[in-house]
Amino acid sequence: MNNFDIKDNILSSNAFLEDFNPSKISEGIAGRFKQRRLELNLTQAALSKMSGVSLGTLKRFENKCEISLKSLVKLAISLEAVEDFKNIFSKQNFESIDEVINAQKSVKRQRGRKNV
């Protein structure tokens, strides 16, 4: 099997594609949220009251995986899961001292250049 065949097999794998599928990522987050809520023996109504997030919003999140970031953070605070947000968009982890030195030498930009 050559490198092209290996790459083709990896890209055609459903597991690989699910890592980059926004719907699957959202479903995973909503599923883990619901599991945590149930582990804490909280009803949707009780969590709604605790968090200040409307019951409708909470139900929509669990059933359709749709929620605003502000409401998601409120729910995370209520479930004592705020630490889970700390790794989102975190700084790069360096693997060598050369990477640290190069990063320090680079100019700190205030905005990006690329247009999408």
C-alpha cells in the first residue's frame, strides 16, 4: 500500500471526518452536557432556574444542539464545567526551545492578514 492509498483510506474514514463536522461536534457537546446534567440529578427546569437560561433554550440545546455561546457559558457555570472552556483557542504548546525562541522573535500582530 503506498502513501496515496493510506491517505485516501484515512480521508474516507467516517471517524476522521466526524472530527471536522460541526454537526457532530455540536451533538457531542450537547450529549455530554445532558449526561452531566443527569449525573447531577438535575431536571431541565431546575437547571434552567439555576442558570438563568430559559427552559426553551435548554431544551433546544439538548434536542437540536443549538445554543448561543452566552447561554452555553451560563450552563457550564451552573454545572461547574467552566474549566472545560479554558482550552478552547488556547496558545500553542511548544515542543522545543527553538519554537519558543522563534515565537518570541515574531512580531505580535493585532489582526490577521488573510481574507477568507
